[in-house]
Amino acid sequence: MVFACNEDKKKKKAATPFWEKPVQLDIKGIKKRGFIRAIVDNSSTSYYIYRGRRMGYEYELLRNLAKQLDVQLRLVVNEDIDKAFQMLNKGKADIVAINLFINEDRKKYGAFTKDLNQLSSVLVQRRKAPVLDSLHQLDNKTVHVRKSAIYKQQLINLEDSLQIDIDIVESPKNSDELVDEVVREKIDYTLVDEDVALVNSTYYSEINIDLHINTPLPVAWLVRKNSPDLLTAVNDWVDKGKQSTYFAILYAKYFLNKKNSYYRTKSAFSSISGDQISKYDDLIKKGGDYLGWDWRLLASLVYKESRFNNEATSYAGARGLLQLMPVTLERFGVNDPNDPAQSLMGGVKYLKYLDKFWLERVPETNERIKFILASYNVGHGHVNDAWRLALKFGKDTRRWSNVAYYLERKSQPKYYRDPVVRSGYAKGHLAVAYVRDILSIYESYRILVDPYPKEIEDQPLASN
């Protein structure tokens, strides 16, 4: 037994570090899979929800990158930088899209892309306290910094070069949260990236961000060391972005337009400062209860249909929050389509009808919701045709992916002229993309809008 224990200890000691054997997956495999996973922060600069819309500097950059690579974008929200390095190498993400200062130690975790920007670290302090205007004045001061970030090492280097003593406290909180603690006088100082400091200074007039710790240094993203083709593709995209005005325009949008930045990040409808998606959240929650859906899923559908505009009217005559056609409005008792309560409940009753239509054939709730969403978009007759095609060709008709395959092909004569098809031609690929878009929006709402913290982990789309 003693020998076995010693052997186990030796094995543990000899375990290969996670960064030495990264998952084998390069751009060819990512394209075959159909999506790229990127790690981002939920912060005022990276990724957040504002009035139902997904926003953020890194988010918009990544969306553009995914478009260039011709893949879907899937985001992983994570604030622990050390954990991000592990997720990257274990294949749970393909790119760490967080501003990372480039240093030798971090190069063992992955391959840095070309730098996207140059940033310095800035001391955040309160204006009403004695403001530090030189680095020497940090002697005997306590500075709180984000854990796993480069700030601790920067301060240690400062101690050595200036022969001063700084009490450095690492925190699991992100930079925005630490700035907020300075404002609320819970801590006196924190260190953040210059861009984060700029954004926070737009709505916290009481902070001073004048003291820079270092000269601007390049910051970049990280991919796996064994993904050279992905690295080349990202670097090509960076070069093109810098050569055009795209990067500059996006940077100005998030960091130089102070008025817009203030409203986006301090609004009650921002996931950074509140948990509201729209002014109709209470109505949407009632609709979600009626359906047995997570209300944020229903909110995703409302956003997709009308952008929460109760007076929206489509070119085809669909009206209201859930864009119902006149016949459907009348069928489900909507007298005033511009009345948000009537409009929403009319759409919810239609969704309930579609739920009953698919209930017996697709008993699993999360799968059935995909059938319902597609039916809401293109009509349940066309989705039913795709279901019959899947049945004819021996596929499992309870799985959305099998039915979606034939729905995408309903614009081809071979399929829409098949004897089992009753509703004829349809641009089914648009309905499949519609379902995918709504579920993508929902995933963002589920992660970033957190009214029920205990229910977030692995929460289903609806209750059975």
C-alpha cells in the first residue's frame, strides 16, 4: 500500500502541464464544426447586453472575425485569466479574446496574435482624496488588482525600480468591479487597462485616471500553439482591420464617444448595471410563465421580431412586439396590435398553439422549442413538410437537426416536389438560421442577465 501511494504521488508530480499537450484543433476543424469559441469578459469594454442588443468592443471584433472565417460565433464568458488559459488548451475555447499584455511567461500557454492595440496600465483613484501624481507616492499604499492579470508584476517591478513598498492585494473581481469599489470608497486604489479607465471615467466623474504606471505596451489575443493556420487567419484579419478604418471607428464608438458609453453602461437596460432587457420585461415574464419558458428565451424572440418596438410594422403587414400577421391577430383576439400587452399575449397564445401541435411528435421540450420557433417564422406547414421528409428518409424526427436538414432544402425542386410535401416551396434555410439566431441571443441573455442566480447553471429553455 505504501509503495502504491508513493507511485501515485510520483504520477501526480510527473503529470504533464496542461499547456504542453493542447487539444488538436486548427482552423480546418473549426470550420468543419461550424463555429469558433472565444473567451470574453462581461465588462463595459468587452461584452454586454444593452436594450436587448449584444454589444462590446471585443464582441464586435469577434463577430467580424467569425464572418471573415465564415463560421458562427460562440462566446464563453469568463473573468479568470488562468482558467481561460486552461480552457483554451483543453479545447473548450479556440481564442482568448481578452486584452493580454505580451510577456514570456504567458507564451507557454499559447501563441499570441499580432497586437490589436497598445495600452498602458492606469491608477484609478478618487479626486476628493489627496491625488497621487507621481509613482513614488505609491510607497506604503495598498493597491487592489485583478487576480491573474499582469498588474501585480507591474507593481512588483515598480517596487524594485523605485525602491518603494506597495501592498498588493489580488482580487477575483474584474476591473469594472474594482473601479466601482474605489468610487464607493471600499478601496483606495486599483490598476486597470487604459481603455477600461477611459470608459469608467465617462460615468464616474469622481475618479482620477491621470497616473500611468507604464508606457503603452502591445496587447493581443491568444490561440493554441498548435493552431498555426488559425493564428495566420487571425493575423491576416488584424492586418486588414488596421489597414482599413474598421478598428479605428470601433475604438471611437466604445472609448471616445463618452455620451453613448455612459448611456450604454449605466442604463437599467444594460447587463453591466442592471438586469432588465427591455421595458416590457414584466409582460414578457408573464408570457414566459404561460408558456413554461425561461422568460429570457421569449425576450430573445421579441428582440428578433421587433427590437422591443410595439409599433413595429413589417413590409408584409406584421405588427406589434411579436410581429403577427392580421389573420393571426384576429384569430388570437388582438384588437389593438400596438398595445404591448395585447400584442405580446396574442403571440404567446400562438406559440402555445404551436407547442400543442408538436407536443406528441416531439416530446422533449428543448427540442420541441426549436420546431416551434421555426414554425413561428416560416409556418408550421413547411416545418411539417420537412418532418415528413425526414420520416420518409428514415431519420429520427424527434431531433431538430434532422428536420432542419430537409427544411433547408425546401427551396430545391427535388424536395418541394416530393409527394409527401404539401406546402410547396419555402426558403427554409432562413427559418433554420432564424432558430439559430434566437438561441444565440438567448444564450447571451441567459449568461449576462441574471435575475435568478441559482437557476443559471445548465438551465433548460423551458420547464417540462
